[in-house]
Amino acid sequence: MSYKPPRRPQFFYTTAPLPCPYLPGKTERKVVTEITGPDAEAMHDRLSRAGFRRSHNIAYAPVCPGCNGCVPIRIPVEQFVIDRSLRRVLKVNAELTAREAPPRATAEQYQLFQRYQSARHHDGDMATMSFYDYRAMVEDTPIETSVIEFRDAHDRLVAACLTDKLGDGVSAVYSFFDPLLERRSPGTFMILWLIQRAREMELPHVYLGYWVRESRKMAYKARFNPSEILIGGVWRVAQNELETATADLQPDEVKISIG
């Protein structure tokens, strides 16, 4: 008779209240849990389907008092239809080439990351990250992770996306780009690249994290149709629902299921 060790219990904790980074005047709280051990990838898959995100070896989801503004969103790649405006994004970025690399931080990446933070999020916590902080963000991962580097015709690094592979898709963990290219919508271009990559890998979804209706920083996530949003523990097609995505939930109603 073979011995099967008991499964380690999964513990969840709630963080202390902090100012919301997306909505002024709001308070942010998260439920967090550690992703570790031989079941790390399976646990991460379940948590991702339940609306969690990963940072380092921690998975988290918002449980903010009086607010359900953060709506998990993903793209079903087979149903996704590219429209005229997204075709223009592909066209203006056609010169860029992508390379999928292991999760190893480089000085070149960090310099680009700093320029992006200084231009776009100078008042955020990530603007003060040292190279060692950045390296931890990239390399401290218990699952299959890669860095997608995008280079121009002169081999200059102009954009990058930290990406997790899931059992049912790919997850865009964090992306950044040269602020001088903002008018070319490089963030949108990277998502379009991930959609094509998921198709090649025969994976059904691209996870984009959270969409916040009132946040201009999150507006680009509503450009991809159809999308699916997680409401009340159920993923729903949201082609025409993004403007009212949270209307059917009352404040403080939080449903998290990792079954």
C-alpha cells in the first residue's frame, strides 16, 4: 500500500485597509494566500478562474468594503473578433518583434520599467522600486512564467509583458512600454499578441486581471470583444455589459469559489 501524504491546508488572510490605487477616496482590502509546493500550479489555476491575481508567490483578490469596482475580465480567444481600430494598432506596431524569454530580470528591462513608471505612474508605489524589487517581481514565481520582450527594427527593447501560463490560458501579470510610443497603443498591441499566442498554444483564454469602470487606466481592457467578466462567481459574456458590469451586485457582496 502506497502512502499519500495529506494535502497541506490552504490558508487565506485579509490585508489591512489601504487607499485604493484606482478610485480616489476608496479603501482597498485584499484576501491573499500563498502559492507554494507541488500543487502550486493547480492551485494557481483554480484561483485564477475564481478571479485572483498573482504577485510573486502570493495570489490576491479584492474584498473592498462598500465597493465591487474591480471586475475580473478575460478574453475567450476563439470568439474574439478584431475590429478596425485594433487592426490599426497591429499595423502601426508591425515592425515590432517578440521574444519569449525565461523570467530573468535584466538591466535593460529595468531601465524601460523605470521610464514607464516615471511617465505613467510617478505617484504610485511601483515608481520607487529598486532593481532588486523589480527582479523579485519577475523571478519570484512558483509557476511557469515568461517575459515577452518586444523590440523595434533597431533591436531596442520598447515593451515587455510578464506572463503566466495557466491550464486554461495565459495571464498578463504586468506590462510596460516606452512612454514615447504611447500613441501607438503598445499595451493593446501586447494583448493582441497574447491572444494570438494563446491560439497557437490551443489555450482558450487570456486573463487581463481587473477592469474598473471608473478608472481611465483600465479603459483599454474594454476594447476587446467579446470579453468575459466574473460576476457572482460565474464567468459571463460581456460584449455589451462592461458599462453595467457591477450593477447586479450589492456592495459588500463578495463571492469567491475555488472549486
